[in-house]
Amino acid sequence: MNQDDIKPLEAQPDLGRRKFLNTAALVGLSGAGLSVGLSACKKGEETAGAPAGAPAASADSHASNVHLKPGELDTYYGLWSGGHTGDFRVLGLPSGRELHRVPCMVPDALVGWGITNESKKIMGTKADGSLKYTVGDTHHTHASYKDGNYDGRYAWINDKINGRIARIRLDYFVCDKITELPNIQGFHGIFPDKRDPVDPAINYTTRVFCGSEFHIPLPNKGQDIDSPEKYRAMFTCVDAESMEVRYQVLIDGNCDLLATSYDGKLAACNQYNTENGIHYEDMMSAERDSCIFFNIARIEEAVKAGKTRTFGDSKVPVVDGTRAANTDPTTALVAYVSVPKNPHGVNASPDGKYFICAGKLSPTATVIELSKVLDWFDGKLDNVDKSIVAEVEIGLGPLHTAFDGRGNAYTTLFLDSQMVKWNIDAAIKFHAGDANSKYVVDRLDVHYQPGHTNASQSETAAADGKWLVVGCKFSKDRFLPVGPLHAETEQLIDISGDKMVLVADHPVRPEPHDFIIMKRDLIRTKQVYEMDEFPLAIKDPKDTGVFREGKKVTVKITSQAPAFSPREFRLKLGDEVTIILTNHDKVEDLTHGFAIPKYNVNFIVNPQETASVTFKADKPGVFWCYCTHFCHALHLEMRSRMIVEA
Ligand code: K7E
Ligand code: CUA
Ligand code: CA
């Protein structure tokens, strides 16, 4: 695209949808009896700044950074959620190329996730051996930390539908554990701790915190359905290594998105249903909701001291984090800070000082100073709301915030279809009474209706302020139409200068929510498995063959391009068959597949990997088990003949 083709934003056709969305959303809001500050934000606006809707600065001078030459590698990994595709995705940035999808919550035909016994064990099965769940909704992914930066060990991702947390090993980019959380519904926010709150030697992630966006009667067995005061939500701590649930904290309202402090002492969640409403209108009846702070050291002391209870069939210890039980700051486990109406994301600034809660139904961002929250817990601050050091207007529908490590915050404005760049210190000065403090630095139109945003290394101590990605929920006219279902737009913005510069649109399959962007050298992958990692590995091709114990039959197979060993095997109708396949190739990228026609079996084995499948030989005949993954000039001939005798 040459520069002449870049249309100024005003000249772009058909912004009607955007207007419609804004109008509809605002009508909806006012219909619910809300008073939202609808006036455009003029206060604290940088006069020299580009007015809203101004043409984007030229993308031309930045284009060379984005369009990699053939063979050139990206400089960042992007770890993406897949939304209700239920997967975890890996993108290269700045190119935006999708490199991989890691199956976790839902079956995946490429690798045989949900087909192999190994993946089924991770996913969880019912008594009859079938998968417990085949749908998922992944929203938030975060990676393990060491010394305030990513250490490349793990990433975690949530499943909102079925309340599961999956762990992804970042050496092999595979899911190795999934845990279902008890006593919750609508598991949404997720955030690893960044260090231990008590032991300074533990400067890395050992816990993962999980929110529950919805509240439910506890135990949820059909009682208290119409008693909203009996509905509760939980903040859950999962052990980063064992993936067991360590404990839960019962709270009023709900527990939505999460963030953690750099000192390990606090975790925060935004809460939009302080009202404890079970109807839509009730959840929006109050002018202010909460940002809840969890005092991790105190909670763990209470768990240790046995000040816990359990719910239903779950054995997980639960401590009481409700408002009524936490009025004395010196013993409180949690603090409820009041923030405006139905807040969305909460994000921790890379300097470790502030948490920022976006207003959503209020056009504001609230800046909360962590040291003041800790002062309240120490009895040195009489009112925890005094930890709010700024509450400033930034635009309509603020959702999520990213950071550049230079003191600026970048917040998505869903209703305005904009990114706003604002300076945190200047906002604090403005809030303190300096009306001349211009905290809004820049605004940029995005396409359209942005939800999540993140900057390179944003929520780490190594935020580098180079790239910002904005996850736009609507792409409408940005890509060739493919019918009613549109791609989403992940827009890439250069934030290395004062002004944000939009440099690329990347289409993504619906519908990712959150993502993180980390420097490529923080991840060290292994390209070949170690055979010993698999207990079932068939280490010697001489050990292959059919092993029968009555009706139970084990078939041991190895693969080495371009042949399977054995090249045929015989079964009897009605056998309960387990096929174990070990790939003996050691060459990077030399993967084989194993497909059995009519038996609904297909999976792959990567170099030195072992996988197994179990099925009933219920159809007689000849079945050519063939390699699905193009591996060799004789790939098409790479088969093993399965004979099921009638
Ligand atoms: Cu992270 Cu989309 Cu689940 Cu905000 S939520 S957009
Ligand atoms: Cu092995 Cu194709
Ligand atoms: Ca509310």
C-alpha cells in the first residue's frame, strides 16, 4: 500500500455501525437509569495533541519495522487466548503471523488432542472414558515471572465456561495440566504472583490466582435460587507447580479480572457487581463498585491457622473475605476500595506503584497507590478509599490498560473506538487540584470497538514501550468479507514516539480476548522430545508387535520415515485395542501422523514423542493406517495395514 492509499479516517466509508454501537450502548446505559458522564473528555486534554478522529500519522516510515523479509524472524512472541474456540495461540510480532495453536480446553484434530489417551487424561474424562467437556472459552493468558520479568517456564489460561485453568509448558508449547476449580462459575481473570509475599528468596511465580466473574448460591445444588444475598464468588489460589487448588477466599459481589503486585503482597480484582444483583439492572444500580485487594500473606496465615470452612463436596479450605468479616484493617484479609460504576480491567503499572481500574460505565480510570493500600492494612490510613490518587476522565467505555515503562498508560475506549494515551503522574497531579496538568497525551482511532490491549513486556518490570496491540472486537470493513462472521482486528501500533502510530491490521479468527507480548529470547523451546519423558515409549523397534491378553490387545508401533513398524497387524472383531506409537525420528520438524479410516482416530507424534489411543475393533475389514503429516518423499506409502478379522 502506498501512502496515497491511506485514507484519512474521516473519509473512510460507513462508520454507521460504530455510531450505532455507541448510540445503542448509551441508550442501553441510560435506559438502565445510569448517569454516565457523556460529555466528551475535554478536561486534562493536551491542547497540542491530535484531536479525536484526526488522521493517523503516516504509517510509511514505520512500515519497514513490520513487514519482515522472507526468512526474517519476529522479535517478540505474542501469547493469545482464542476465546470460545477454546485454544491458546502463538503469534509472532510485529509481523502478526500466527505460528501455532496450542490445544488445551477443546479437542483439536491436527494433533489428536482429545483423541489420544495422554491428552484425554489431561482434559478429564467421564466414567465411560469420553471427554468431560468439549467446549471452552479462553480469555486471559499470563506467563510465569522471575524477578518481575517473564522466565519462559509456563503460561496459564482460563476456561470461563467450565471453570478450568490450563497450564502451557513454554519449552514444548503444549498443555500439560488442567484443573477444574470448585465452588465457582464464570472463571474469568487469571494472574500469576510475581514473587512470594513473605520469603524474599522466592522471587518467582509459585501461585496463580483465579477470579470468578459470576456469583452462585453455595453449595450450588438448587437451594437459595431467589436469594441474591446467599450468592457468593471466590478468589482462588492454584499452586503453580502441582496445579492443585490451595485455598479460596469467599467474597461479596463478584471477582472479575485480576492483577498482582510486584512485591507479591497484593492481588487485586475489579468487581462490577458490588450490588450482588442477580438481574441485569441490579448489577448496575450502584454508582460505585469495588476494586478488591487480597492480602496474600494474611490469607495464607488464616488458612494455616485453620480459620477455614468448606462447601459441598469440595475439600478446598475457604477463608472469609466478605465485607462484614473484614472491617478491622489490622486483621483484614481483604480491602474493598470504591471505584466508579461497573469497572472492567485492573492492571499493575511496571514501576510497581499503581493499580489502574478502568471505569467501563464511567468514563474514568482510577489510579490506586499500592503503598497506601498496605498502609491501610497496617492501620496507618483511616479510609482505604484514600489509596485512590487519581480518578480522571479519559473517554467513553474504558476497558483495559497497557504501559510503556515511561510513565504512560494506554487504555482502550470501547464506545469511542479509540486508544487513549495518558500520563499517570500528570493524572495524579490533576486529581490533586492542578487543573493545568495535561494528562491526556494522545488519542488514536482504532477499528473498531477495542477490548483488550497490551504493550510489549507491558506488565513486567521490563516494559519496553515499543509496540502496542489493540484487540478490536469488530473489524467490519477492514478485510475482505467472508460472510456474516467477520475476523477480528488486532491492530499494531508503534508507541516508541510521543504519538501513537497505527502500522498494521492483523486479522484473527474470532475471538481472542487477552494476550501478552514478550521478547523472543525469554522463551527457549526444545525442538525434539526426550523419549524417556514418556512412560509408554517403545524404545526398540524390535519390541513392536501385537500383545494379547484375552480381549485386551496392545499394538506397539514405531515410526521412522518413511515406514511404520510393524507394517501390518491383525486384530479380532470385538477386541479392546490400545495402539502405542513412538516416533523414532530425531530430526527437528519430522512429525508423523497416524490415521485409522472409519475408526475416528487421528493423531500425530513429534520427534521422539509417544502417544496412544484406545478403541474397540467393532468393524471387520482392512484399514490402512496412514501417515497424515507430510514427512518424506515416500510419505504416501507410509502406512500400516490394520486387519480386523470377522
Ligand atoms: Cu478480558 Cu474480554 Cu474476558 Cu475485557 S474480558 S474485553
Ligand atoms: Cu510419516 Cu508422513
Ligand atoms: Ca455495579
